[in-house]
Amino acid sequence: MFGRLNKPLTGAEFADRINQVLNREPLHIAPDNAEKMIETVGWCTGGGQDYIELAAQHGLDAFISGEISERTTYSAREQDIHYFAAGHHATEALRH
């Protein structure tokens, strides 16, 4: 799944937005260009961290999943994409 934000956000602003929605502070792995704005976002709940490769192939600015693996950190940095790990359960149990 992926989408486009109404207005671009910084990595810190987007992390705050995730925290507001999920009531959980995400782990944010920024690309080497940490100032890169986020306009397009992909996500896969739970243990979907390995889909970061697909998100990068689609040219997305950021990717969210529940879990992180050590390789996810390096993948995010190498592929110039923001990555947010927001908790396995939290990303699967969103309540409005």
C-alpha cells in the first residue's frame, strides 16, 4: 500500500504524526540526506520491513512497518528512503 501526503513533511514531523495516530513513538531511520522531505509513503503492517526494497523501487520517500531488522537500517540509508518502525501490534491494531 502507498499514498501521497497532502503536504510534504520532514522526517521529524512525520514521526510526530505517527505518534499521534498510533500513540507510539516510532523508530525513525533517516536516509543520508536527513532533510529529505516526505511526500509519498508506503506501508506494510506487522513484520513487513522487507518490503522497504519495493517501496524504494517505486521511488517512495518513506516506508512504515511494525518491525525492523538490522538490514533494514542499511537498506533505508543506501536507498535514500525514510523508514519508520512503529511496533508490530500498534500497526496492526489501529483504532479510530
